[in-house]
Amino acid sequence: MAFHVAAFAEQIAAAGTFQPIAAVADDQLFTNLDDVRVPAGLPFLLAAFAIGAAQSRARIVAPSLRAFANYEIAPKVISEAIPVDDSAGLITMVRDPLPLAVGESVNYESDGGAGAGVGMQTGVIFLGDGPVLPVSGQIRTIRATAAIAGTEIVWTSGALTFSEDLPAGIYQVVGARCEADSPGAFRLIFVAGGPRPGSLSCLGDEGAEVPGSRRGDWGMWGQFDTNQPPTLEILSLAAAGTAQVLYLDIMRVG
């Protein structure tokens, strides 16, 4: 199973009207203005989240979805920074994802908005290769930290410092939690390349994580050797980020 986290984000001054939100530049996907282009190999929508001020409606729009119905998102998360205990409306379709057409453009629309500088509207989507199969086994959690100075609404990466040395070997990542001082979304970059899996980040150690994002429920995210660990990439929303804590769920496979 493979999936990739992509995003849309834009400051909107006034609420009340559906507006397309600009796609965040992504060096793994083709983006242009409000469009994220569906890549070959990832033709399914696994999840979509709405983050922003003064939203009452948000949706994912694509030609293949429109043939039935565009995907409405309950905008449970209504502040710029994802708040504590606000995971109840974070719904995924990882077991029965929505099919998309390779090469078509996906858009995120929101009716939210607020005053200048505080009206950030953000949509986060997961594009995958099909239904997610959970994995199980001897899963351990290791802690790592980063000091990524993440520019607002720009994917920014940095190295991880692990709290302890792992025994030499091959490891699979099967879940993660990212705590950040300016939370938004996070994803992992593996040395082998390919899709960049992740989730929404949490506001400090009390923030809520997306249900299912831990301990194998979203399958295998990627694989790494102890000498080539993944790096962390963050998307800060309310302000530039400065510090992150990552809890990485891993299994040793070699």
C-alpha cells in the first residue's frame, strides 16, 4: 500500500461563498493554481480534511467524483491550528477509497474566510494506490525530534534526531504521530523516493491525532535502513514552525 499527502492552502478574506483554494506546491505531484493532478499509481482518494476559520462547508471536486457527487467534508476542524480533542470529524476512506481518474485535476473548495492574515483555508488529501490493508506484528514506537523552520503553507523538510540508536537492520514504518508548535500536516520522505505518507500534525503533546494513523492500521508507509532513516516534511498553517516531535511506529523486518 502506498499513499501520498497533498494539500491546498490560501488566505481568504471573507466567508460565505464556495471558493477554490490554491494547491500547495509539491515536488512529487503536478500542481498548478488550484489544481492537484492525479498521478499514475495513486488513483484513489483515501482521506480529505478541512482546516480553517469560519467554515460551514468544504468539499473535494473532481470530474470523476462529479459524475456521482463531489465529496463533502464536515469541517470539524475550524481553527487555523488543529486544536486539542478535535478528531471526531476526521473521517478517512482508507478501507473503501473513492476512485479518481489518472491525469484529472482535483480541487478543494471552502466557504470559509476571515480578516486579513487570519483567514487561512486549508485542505489536506491522501492519494493512494487502493484500499489500505492493516498490518500487525512486533510494532515498537521510537521518538525523534526535529527543528524545522517551516515557512507557512510551504512543505519544508529536515533531518530527524532519534532518541536512541536502533539496532542495525531494515525497518518498516507503520504509523506516526507528529507534534508541532505550528501544526498542519506532516509527511515522511524515504531515501528510496516515491509517495510521501503522513497525516495531520498535532498541537503539542495534547493535540488529537487522526484516528487510525498509528500502529499498523494504515498499512506499511515505507521502509528504511538504519543508515538511511527517513526525513520529516511539515506544512505549517498559522505561522512558521520551529520544533517538532515525531513518534514513529516501526517493525523490524531484516
